[in-house]
Amino acid sequence: MLWTLEENRAAIARLFADKRVMLGDKKWNTLIDELSAVRYETIKKIDVLPKSPIGVLDLNAIERTRLNKNEDMKWLLIKQKYGV
């Protein structure tokens, strides 16, 4: 499932809506843009992995785990940068 960049950004904006007052509009928008870019990049990479038929061991599980951990690390660094 590949979301559009706008759908991805909207979902992350809802997730961090409570931080808007704390950060102010400019910093909040920058935070959302950075997180959205990281998430969209990961979604694109996961989406192009070959699909396995139902009932077959997922051959891409290790790669998905690696991509998700990489995304988590990037999110952590971005959130620390903005004090969220």
C-alpha cells in the first residue's frame, strides 16, 4: 500500500497535532515535513519488495525489519532535534 506524499503527511500531522502549540507553526511544519519524507522513503522501499504468496514464509522479512529499524532511528533523531 503506497500512500501519496500528501496522505502520508496528513497522517503524521494528525499524529503530532498536539505538538503544534509547543513548537509553533514554522517548526511544527518543518518537523512534519522531515518525518513525512523519512516515512515516505521507507514506504516506497517496502512497496517495491517482491510479494510472497499467502502461506509462504516472507522472504523479505529481514529487509522490512531493517528498513523499519532504520526509519525508527531517523524518527528518533528528528524528534530529539525538535525536543518532542
